[in-house]
Amino acid sequence: MKDIRSLLLVLLSVGLVATWVYHFYDKAGYSQRVAATPAIDSTAIAENIRDSLQKVYTATINDRDFKLDSSRNTSDSLRMLLTSRISEINKLKGEISSILKNPNSTSSQLKEARKKMTELEEKVEQLRGQNSSMEAEKETLNARLDQLNGDVANLEQGIRRLDEENRVLTEKIKLASVFMASTLHFTAIDVRDTKEQETAQSKKADKFVASFILQNNLNQYLNAEVFVVVTEPDGHVLQSSTWDSGTFDTKTEGRKNFTRRIKFDYEKGEQKRLIFSLESDSFKKGTYKLQGWHLGILIGESTKTLH
């Protein structure tokens, strides 16, 4: 059990290091988002904690099996000794009975019978003592089983708790890798000759223009990818082959259609402004919704209503 406590103290130290790393990121992240360390570090920490706990669990199981085997061996030895003693007693009883039942027994034979009776009494007393030892060993074995089962149950509970804590920590760290979007603008534009002006009339709208600012204080990306989803008033996603439309996977809504994919390079801490336009032959009346997604997570949305 001391080895188990020592290992658990090591695991506690690892957990404290993970907490320190998490709080370090919390101070360095955004003011409006819970931050964490890079996902790769979290995964390593979570795996290390789980592997360590698994080793403690395995060691406890092996120790329990060893102790049980040892107890069983001791019990088997006592049982074999008990069987041997009973055989000796039965043999003595048979020899004594033969002498006493023989009417022609000599005095020396009767003297031998008395000697065997004394030996029989001694062996019976030994048998009683061995039986008590077996009962005590049985109680010790049961107590050891209860203790080890409790230790294993506590370890299993600890593993489940840490798995859940690591899952939550991993999700927070994944969130920290996602861009934070701000200053979203989503408007319809009326194009006349070389002039462009904002409009709220569906008949006058020639295109949508959208822009937003992205920022991430932890990571840089050589080829970042943001998916833009524009939903029409009837619920359909606005798509066109000229916009590189398609589908992508989200964390919360499964597979989803997207209107446009935007790729760009990003330097850590940079405020990256993205602007794009979506042209169409006609626009419907009603409310359009624009969403921005990064790594399968919604990072911002805006709406525009056309009359």
C-alpha cells in the first residue's frame, strides 16, 4: 500500500503541473475566452496520467493475485497437513481397536495399545489446533480480499474521475486552438455602374459582402482554414461551385454544408482581417444568417434581413 500511496503522490504532482500549465495559459489568453495550453501538451499530460494510473491499477491487481495465491498455497498446505493427521488418527484408531477386540492379546500388546491411545490423544489435540489455524487463515484471507477489493475500487474510481477531468481539460485546450472572431460585418450591396452602396432591398441586392477579424494568441498556422456558412431565409445553405462550396464536419452539428472556404497563413497573435463577397443573380426576402467555423467549432455569426 505504501507503493500505491507513493505512486498516487506522483500522479497528484503531475495533475498539479497540468493545472499550473492550464492557469498559465488562462492568464495569457483572451479576456472573453477560457484558455489552456496547446492541445498536444494536454494530450501528453492526459495520457501520462492515465498510463501511470493504469500501472498502479495493474500493480495492485498483480499484488492482490500474488497475495491470494500465497494465501491459497498456505491454506492448501494446511489442508494437506490436516488430511495427513486424520489419516494418522484413523490408522491409530484401527490399530488400537484390533488389539482390544482380540481376546488373545498379550500384556505387551495391551501396553502397546495404551501407548497408542496416548499418541492418539496427542494427535487429536494437534488436529484441533490445526483446524483453529485454518479458521484463522480463512478469516485473514477474507479480510485481505476485502481490503484489496477496496483498494482496486478506489483506483478505478480515481481513473474514471481523472479521465473525465482530462476530457474536460482536453476540450478546453482544443478550444484554445480555435480562432476568436470579432467585428463581424454582413451586408447586402447594390452595385450601380462603378458605385456600390449598402441596401436592405432584396430586389436591389447584387451581392453580399462580409468581413471579420480573427485572432489566436497561442498558435500560428501555415495554412489556416475557415468555413463560411450563409443560410437563406428558407433554411437552405447558399452554395455555388464558383465559391468552392461543399461540406465539412462540426463538433456539435455533425456534417454541414458550407458556402465558402477561406484559406490563409496566420502569425501567432496577429489580428487577421478577412473580407469576401458572394454574388448572386437574385436574393430572397427574409433573414440571412452568416456563420464562421474553425476546426469544427462555431467562432462567430451575424444576420442580415432583406425586405
